[in-house]
Amino acid sequence: RVNPDTVIALDISDIDKPYAKKMENLALVRDGSTGELRSNGYWLLEVLGADVEGEDLIPLYGELYSQEARDFRSENSQILGAMDKVIAGVGTRGVWAIDRGGDRGILLKGLLKRELRFVVRLVGKRNFILKDGTRKKALKIAWACSCPHRREMIIRRDGQEQKKTISIGRIAVRLPFHRAWLWLVVVKGYGEKPLMLLTNLQVDRLGVLRILEIYLTRWKCEESYRFIKQAYNLEDIRVLSYTALRNMMVLVQAVFYFVSVELGKKLKLNILLKRIYEKAKRFFEIPDFRQYAIADGIYRILFASKTGIMPNLVRREVEGQLLLPFAVQLF
């Protein structure tokens, strides 16, 4: 299901455990609800595939880890290891899209060494070499970059729509530690500072707007990260063993894969999916991210069941005439 144009989004989030004291390998993580404050918890590394057009998501990799674990080396090692595991499954197909956390020398070297195609958002402090041989920081290059392509965008946030006129341009750049020429795609008007996207895609053939669309597709994947944490109550899981917690994350990933990929693939599963939608409390208000409705529907089907999903395996009650007068039914 992963083709050459599939966007492969990599992101790191966290499970917040502010009140946990005894859970194994608790580490300090960023508290997403309070910003800069830090609390106890664990890190989540997710890799998902998505198409620029369409709503289908393909969970490719998911791992819970802690920097307090004995086998932990570094965050960069975790990310590169995840890349290698995904490559083992899908090869070098797809376009890797990473937010500003991917603007690290070791990760850029890793992407280039593995011959992966990528779109990485830059922080702006990295030095690049231009065609004339001069060396400048990315942000300075972006401010001076000509952006002749103008587009009007509609941004939806918190249920409100906002129109913005953006201008897009590109300039050839090279990393000091690599010979290959790359493209720095610059988007002005989106925020106070230019949005800077580093890519090794063929921008002349695809167009600068397509590069922006690839990057924005990773935001579609961010919604799935929120879904995984909210729908399956990851932050409410209480196990003392670090291995057990990691195993729970594997099970959650398997369920998410079934919900995202397998449902709708075959006729019988299509019928099940229809029934799930009918049971969903959002049946008349299906959200943009359909996995929320599917999760609601599955919950309502199972919650209403008195015999479970396999009624034929339930022990039948023994009829009275088969019991001796002194026999006692213990089950």
C-alpha cells in the first residue's frame, strides 16, 4: 500500500504520567498541555503513511521508549532505528516528511545515506552553501529568496477558517557535509517568519506547491497521534513493568492498523464497517478523522453485547435432569 508518492510522516510525542511514582523507567517528558513544563512520562515514536489526496492512513511503526531504560542510546538512534525498520518493510518507497525536529545533522546524513526522499522543515539556524559558493544561514537565505508563486490557503483551526495569501519560491542549496544539491522551498505569508522546507525531490518537475502539500500532509498524521492517545486512553494505562507498557503499545498499534487498513478491505469487513458506523454516536456527524467514529462504533457494539463476540464458545448451562440430587453446580 506504500507507493513512491506516499508521504511517510515521522513524529515524536509523549505519554504524560504526572502523578506516577513507581512505574518503571519513568522519564521527564514535555507536557503538551502546559507547554514548557516537564513531567513524568514516556516517549512515543510514530511513523505513518498517508497520501496527499485522500484520507487513508497506514500505521508503519510505533514504539514507546524511555531515556531511563538500559538499552536507550539516544533519540537520534531511536529515529534512525525506526527508519531502518520501516525500510525493511517497504523499501525506499515514499517521501519522508519530518517537522523541525528533523533538522539535525545526524538525521539529514541518515536520510541521504539511506537514499531516502524527504521533506524536512528547518529551524533556520543551519548553514548552507549557495551556487556562488557563499555560506549563509537558512533563515537569511529564506528572507532573500524570490517567491513568485502566490496561492490563497484556507486554514482550519479550532473550528474556524482563516484565509491566508502565501507566496512560494525555491533556491538550490548544499549542505557543507554533502556534495548533493538540494532545494530549499520557502513559503512566505504563512507565519511571521518564512516556512523553510529542505527537500531532495525534483522540485522543477513537481512544483513548489506540491512540496508544501507533502509537508502539510504530515499534519494529517498528527491527528492520528492524538487519536491513538485519546481513543485508547494511553495515558490511563497503569502497569508497573516497562516491558508490559511497551507491549501494550504494540497491541494498540495492531488495533489501529486494523481500524485504519483492514476494515473496508474485504466484503465481510465492509459489512462490519457499515455496522460500526451505524452504531457510532457520530453517525449523523462523521468527523473528518473517521477513526474517531469507528472507535465509537466498535465500543458501542461490544458494550451492548451480553455474550461477547464469540457466543458459541460460551459455556452452556447444564440442564437440571443431568445432575444428581447431591451435586452442586460451582460455575
